[in-house]
Amino acid sequence: MKIGLFYGSTTCYTEMAAEKLQAALGAELVDLHNIKDVPLSQCLDYEFLIFGISTWDYGELQEDWESHWADIASLNLSGKIIALYGMGDQVGYTDWFQDALGMLHDEVIAQQGKVIGYWPNQGYQFAASKALTEDGSHFVGLAIDDESQYQLTDDRINQWAVQILEEYAELIV
């Protein structure tokens, strides 16, 4: 099994999180792809995908994802298992924390991807987010805040890596 990890990164933080995830999951299991350099259609080569996105300013998409946003609608993600992670700032942009993560989740679901890796929202302080599950108890993927909770990033990534591998294993049995 190979995992395709596709990310967009303007300031390298989403890329650094991708590299940490690759290390936590096992470098031999994860192929990293910066969507600035590869077509998003390449994700169709994988059964198990991870998408990484950051939220910019007032709930906006990261620029590489924004430039490929229309490409998502052309992907048939049926049968694909997808985990999502997002970068955001819960203090500086408390009303838009992880919004891009929520928008990406909605697009993946619209293309019939099976999303795993929902992450509890305990331990965060924000006013609003498009990345919350319907009941508001979880984010639709791993929420990383390197601005105000950098000290928690590595532990969150490591815990989430174990979680998504376990959830993937349960689905393929």
C-alpha cells in the first residue's frame, strides 16, 4: 500500500507538516506531492490519499489549491479513502479557523471520497469554523495551529497518523 499525500504550501508550514506525517506514517509508505508541481489527477493513482491545505486570511483557500479548485470536480474519488489535514490560526483568524479544510472536505465528499481521520475539537479556542462536523464535536480532519499551538503539532501529527492507519485498516478488511 502506498499513500499519496498531496498538499499546497505557500510558506512551507503545510509542507513541513506533510514531511512530519510522512515520517510518522513511514517514509516508504508515503509519496509526497506538492500540487503546485503535479496535476491533481495524479491522486487517482492511489487508493489512500491525504490532502493538506491551509486557510488564508479571512477563510480563503491556499493559492495552489485555489488555482486547482475546479480540477477537484473532475475527479472521481469513489472508492478512494481520504484523510485531510489543515493549517490555521485560531487566535488571529478566530472566525475562520480551518475554513479551507472544511471547504476541501465538502469537495471531496461531493466527488464520493470516503473521508477518515476526523479529529476532536477539544483543546482549541476559536469562534467559528467551516471545518466542524455537523454535531460540532470534531474537525473534518487534523487541525494544526503552528501559530499559537506549535508545541502540540508533533504530538497531534503522531496521534493522527496512528488513527488514520487504524481507520484505513478497518475499512479494507
